[in-house]
Amino acid sequence: MSYYFCGEVKEEVLLEYSGDRLCRAMKEVGRIEESEKISLEIENRANGLRSAQQDGVLDNLRLEGERAWFQYLGVENWRMLPDKARSELVDSYSMQRMIEYRVLKMWAPVVLAIAKVAEAELNQALIEPWREVFASSEFQAVDISSKKQEKKIERRRQLFTSVKKAATTGPELTLGQIQVFLENFDDDLMDSCTDAFVRIRLVLDNLLPEFQEILTRITTCFLARESEMSIVDLRNASAHPRPDSANIDWGTSVLWLRQLLGTPPLELLTNIRILKRLSNTALERRKEQS
């Protein structure tokens, strides 16, 4: 409304105007202390916006973010990412810059944006090339000899069901499910219940050793820890905040996730890119042979 009736208004002015109306309304109903806290918070954020504007940060913030990620990840990894993933990373950069200027306060959305990129790219590398294999496979449990085996088979059944859905109707696998997928890629009990992974390994043929080596590197990324928290822990905590989430050093976690994506020895995105290349090469060879 301020835009249409008063002409274009600077963000910090609109923030203060809206905040002032809210605070006055709260005072009228007797919520004085809350009103004062909100007023101070809005003033601090408006000042942060002014500082960011004066420093020229807001003028080309997304371009700055794109350039920063491009330079960090390298040409090949950046080109591999779809527009949505690039946008998520740029969003994470923009939010981080606004946190530095005290315009935003919560780090969790920054963590979530980065984790979602890893999640989406792992789905593309692990599920997409083998979509037809998973879609056409079934799970048939072997004879159960003990309660312990029954539980193991049920866990594998749940994983297979999730993988088949990811390959057909969706949704995609979560990071937690992807970690279990990696653990069962070459698993005797899983192979006795479904031929899906056997068929994939047959297609990979002589590329299988290199493929499995890359899977091991990616598994290492899941086992890595920052302050006792893995990428799965951080993704879950950022998406579903709990009371103890306040104890997480989110700023440090963002830096660690960034390193996990692009810095050796983990460099998750580089390993994902290699995995995609190996899968595509194997499928092309199979097509030429058929």
C-alpha cells in the first residue's frame, strides 16, 4: 500500500513504518514491554539495511553471490548444477550477507539451502540414471530365520520402497535415506531380495571399481562431523528446529558445509559430477552393445 499511495519507498523506511504501526497497536492493548523489544529489533534491522545500502551491497547482491560460488566451486561443478540448485546457493549467500548486516538473524535457512542442494544433486546422481532399473524391479523377501533378520529385511524393504517412489512418482530421497542407500548398494541381503542393484552393477561392468570408490568418498562426506553433527543432522535440525537447535553454532556449520561441498578431500560436488559421468558412460556403452 505504501508503494501505491506514496510512491516507491526504501526498504528500511517501509520496515520502520510497518513496525511503528505494530508497536502502537501492541501498546494500545497493554503489551508495552513486547512493543519496546519489537521497536528496538526493527530499528536495528532498519539500520542494518541502511548500512548495506550505503556499502552498495544490495545493488548486486545476487550477482555477487553467483560470482562467489562460481569461483569457489569451479567451472565444471557450477555448470553441472541446474538453475534451481544455483539459485539455492545464491540465496544462501544473500541470507548470510544480510545476517552479517544484522538484517536477518537466523542461520538455519542458510544451512538448509546448502543441504538441499546436496540432497537434490545426490538424487540426480544416484537415482536418475537408473530410474528404469528401479521402476521395473520388485522386492521379494527371502525366508526369515530370526527376528534379527526380519528387522534387517524390513529396513531394506523400506529403503527399496522409498527408492522406487523416488524413481517413479516421488518424493526424492532425503539425505538420511541416501546414506542408507549408499550402505546397501553392494549388500548381500539386499541382493537376495531384489535384483535392482545387481543389474546396476552389471551395467557398470569394468567401471564398477571406480564407481564404488566414488561412493566410498561420498559416504565419507556423510560420516564427517562438525561439532558432532553430520550433514544429515544439520539438514534435519535446520528444517525441523527443536529447542536444542539453539545450541548449534550455525555460522560455523555454514562454513563447514561450504567446505564439504567444494574443498578437498571431501569435495562432495566433484564426486557427484564424477559419479554422473561414470553412470552416463556405462549406459551409453550398454546402448551401443544392444
